[in-house]
Amino acid sequence: MKQRWSGWALAAGALTISAAAFAAPPTPEMISFACAGCHGTNGGSAGLTMPSLAAQSKAAIVEAMKKFKSGERPSTVMGRLAKGYSDADFEAMGAFFSRQKIHFTNQTVDKAKAAKGADLQEANCSRCHLDDGKDGKDDTPVMASQWLEYLKMQAELYDSGKRKMPKDMAEKWNRLSKEDREALLHFYAGVSK
Ligand code: HEC
Ligand code: HEC
């Protein structure tokens, strides 16, 4: 019986990695293996539909992973992926990426929209999305320099009700027009220093 168990554990590679991470902080190799293809070893997004994780608070990453795992937050890939890990793994991953330097994408955005968005951010969002979205209060994710395409996908999920937003955020968000929301996304995407 013992023999069969260890053979099974070896075959289940993902589970073996997860168990190793439970005992110790994730090694850079583990992060490279599991996250880097999409989020980079340095937490910088590798594609337009993926967020950068660098400099996100540990709480923001842990909360997001738990919501992906439970299905509360809709996703294309993260839900399936998160199911392979424990809460302790999420803590270790969060600690790893929170130590990385913020990743700037230098993407082109609509300047007029971004300027309008800057004022709207100051008035409506800056209480939680601190410092032009470069920092986040508690479990608030980093917004600055995220790809516009990713931000638009998340905005659509909020607008359709598939992704729930914090009550205090909804109070601000729901009062804004579609144009105002888009201006805000251009502002955040365009923050490049
Ligand atoms: C195949 C690509 C892929 C891999 C591998 C991947 N991610 Fe993701 N990640 C995404 C995408 C795409 C999203 C946006 C949500 C969605 O649609 O799944 C995302 C979103 C996230 C978010 C939400 C961030 C925010 O700003 O809201 C976190 C946290 C995250 N991933 C952590 C991880 C961690 C930790 C790993 C490694 C265990 C990982 N991801 C591996 C593609 C990936
Ligand atoms: C009371 C605090 C608060 C306020 C005010 C707030 N937010 Fe948020 N925001 C959050 C938190 C917390 C999350 C993460 C939510 C989650 O994972 O469910 C978030 C997530 C987001 C996301 C998704 C980002 C990602 O990577 O997943 C967008 C887009 C966003 N906020 C836009 C805005 C805009 C635009 C405003 C102003 C109109 C705003 N927020 C006001 C707290 C706030």
C-alpha cells in the first residue's frame, strides 16, 4: 500500500510541487514553472489579457487566488490553476510577488481619455487605489500600467455582474457613465513611471 501511494504521488507532479511549497517558501523555480509563462518570474505580465503581479500586496494576491479557487471570481485560466494549491501556497506566492518591483508596460493610451480619467480617479478611486494605482490599500490590486485589454475584460465582468466588486467600490463605479469608466481604465493603463 505504501509503495502504491508514493508511486501515485510522484506521478501527480502538480501535487508534489504543491506539497513542497507548503513546507517552505516557493522557490524561484516553482514560480517559474507555475506562473512565469504568463506573469513572468519578475511579476511582469507576458500578455495583454494577463495582469502584472509585481508589487501587489500579499493580501491582494491571496484574496484573488482564494476567489479564483472557489469560483467567486470568474476567470479564463486561474480558476483551474488555483485548485491545485493550498492557502499556504497562496501566502507564499503572494509574499514572493509582493517583493518584486512594479512592472511598467509603457503602452499607448488615448491621451484625452487618460487626462479625464486622472481627475475621476482622484475624486472616486484614490481612497483605495493609492498613488495613481501604483499601490493598493489592503487587498486592493495594483492598477497602474496593467494592460488596457486586461482592465477592459475585468470592467466587463463587473458590469455584467459576473465579478462582484467591494460594496464601497460599487458605490463609486455604478454612479459613473460607461465613458467615464473607460477614461479611468485609460488613465491606469497609461501610468508608466
Ligand atoms: C496560462 C497563463 C497563466 C498562468 C500559468 C498563471 N496565470 Fe494568473 N492570471 C492569468 C490570467 C489570464 C488572469 C486573469 C484572470 C483569468 O482570466 O484567468 C490571471 C490573474 C491572476 C491574478 C489576479 C491579479 C489581479 O490583479 O487581479 C493573480 C493573483 C494571479 N493570476 C496569480 C497567479 C499565480 C500565483 C500563478 C502561478 C501559480 C499564476 N497566476 C499562473 C493567467 C495565468
Ligand atoms: C473601497 C475601496 C475601493 C474603491 C473606492 C475603488 N476600488 Fe477598485 N478595487 C478595490 C478592491 C478591494 C479590488 C479587488 C476586488 C476583488 O478582488 O474582488 C478592486 C479591483 C478593481 C479592479 C479590478 C482590477 C484587477 O486587477 O482585478 C478595477 C478595474 C477597479 N478596481 C477599478 C476601480 C475604479 C475605476 C474605481 C473608482 C471609480 C475603484 N476601483 C474604486 C477597492 C476599491
